[in-house]
Amino acid sequence: MLIHEARAAIRSRAQIEAAGLSTREITARVRAGTLVRIDQGWYADATAWRDSYTEGRHLMRVVAADARRTGGSDLVYSHTAAAVIWRLPLFRIEPQRVHLSGRSASGHVLASTPTVARHEVAVPTADTVEREGLRCTSLPRTVADLLRGTSEETGLALADAAVRLRAYDERTGLYDEAAAEALRAQVAARLPRGGRGVRQARRILGLADGRAASPGESVSRLYLLDLGFAMPRLQVAIPGPAGRNYYVDFGLDDADAWGEYDGEGKYLDPRLRGAGVDAAQVVLEEKMREDWIRGTTHRRFPRWGKAHTVSAAALGARLAAFSVHPPR
């Protein structure tokens, strides 16, 4: 969800009342579950709320919080709030509060509320950007802030996506290693020398790779390493028919196999399939691609999905079912 889409998806109490609903009717709709109260005086249609991903719902919270803000502070959106402004994934987390960082203009500490978490920390001007009217922490600062306080899975999904923003050209499919390394260095420079979560943050940052196209691919790579596989090659090009290339998510070279993370959205979500493409067509094209790759490379080709990436053990069991094991 984009920022302007989030703004269009929410309504203030004044707007709802102007449309003809009384206070009693608004309360009744909230109780009935057809209207969702996302902040003081701000609401979203329940269907739109349920149909949105975690990131979209949190972005609605952010724009609602921004609509309620008054002047008098240098606070900027940070942590998970900045992540959704940057369109980074919030893998396996559903934040309930909007995070703000900085110092108040008066020098007084501003208290947190049930819907807003405030961090009294300095945010240099160089680490402040504005995106569609929302002031937030820079991309490197956002990643550095979150890597220290989230799980390895959440952190790698986020870091991969951030590197992808800087290093991967969606139009050409080219990956800029220098740009990827530059962002990793910028994030590393914003991590403290020690303290809670810093060691894990540095490990995850070292693994960050923008060729991962989804959180499912990110966590798969993390679990493959935990299982004892060598670092897999990502988005491996395999010569296909008529001079075109097919791409495979993982090259498990030490196991003489390929690997593919199958997100359900590729088949079920029209937004991901593309305009005018039905699920049957996607399945047929996937079968033809897989048959070609198997037949020309003579490698095993296990596929897995969300159910197999709940843990490293679950992914290991899936791979073992295809006789794919890490080397002893």
C-alpha cells in the first residue's frame, strides 16, 4: 500500500458525521465490526482493513497519527512506522503503536500513548527524509534501528528488502553489488559498538541480499544456512528455450539441487499474477519451466512454501522428503 492509498482508506469522525452518521451509529458500527477504529477520531472500513497486509494496516495507523499531530517537535517516524513508509516488510510482526524518534522542540520529554511510542533519541538531519509529506528516518537508520530489536527472520526480510530498493533494478533485472555494499556499510555505521542485539544485527546485515524477492525467500535462506547448507546462489539464470533465461530462487550447489520458494500470492493474488493472467495459466507456465530445468540440468528441484518455513526443522523435513540434505 502506498502512502496516498492509506490516506484515502481512512476517514475522520468529522468526515463520517458529515456523511450522515451519528455518534451512536458510529459506535454501533465499530461494535458490529463493520468499522475499525485505528486511532483517536480516525476509522477505516472493516473490509479494506481486513484485505490489507500487515504493512498496509500499519501505514493506515501512521497516516492517522500524522493527521492528529500538532507542531512543536522535531520528532520523525521511526522503527516500524518508518519501515512501512519505506515500503519494507514487517515479517511476522503486527505493531500496534506508531513509533516516533527525536527530541521535542521545548526540550521536554513527550510521553508515549496507547497508540504512539516516542523515543527520546537524537536523529541527525542527515538521517531524516520526507516521503509524501511524512518525515521519517532514512533508509539506513531505519534498518539499523530495527535490526537490533527484531528476530533474525524479521530482520533479514527487512534488510533484504532495503538492499533491494537500492541495488535491484525492477525494469532491467540487474543487480548492483556496489550499491548493495554501500547500503550495508551505511547501516553498519549506524549500529552502536555494543549493546543488546548488536551482534545479531551485524550478522544479519552481513547476510542481506537484495536479490531476495520476498520475505519467504529471505527466511528460507536463513534456515538453509542454519541447516548446514552452504550459502546458496540467488536468482540463478538457467538457459531456457528460444534464447530466454529461466530463473531459480536458490542454487543449492553443495547438494546438487535447485530450490524454489512458492508464495501463494503468485497463484491466488491477481495483483501479483498480473492483469489478465489467471491462476491456471500461471500453474501451466510454472510446470513448463520446471520440466525444462529438471530435464536440462538433471538436478533435483524441491519447492516449498509458507507452511515449510515456520522453522528450520520444517524446511529441513521438506527438503529431506526430496532427498536433499546438507553435506555431512
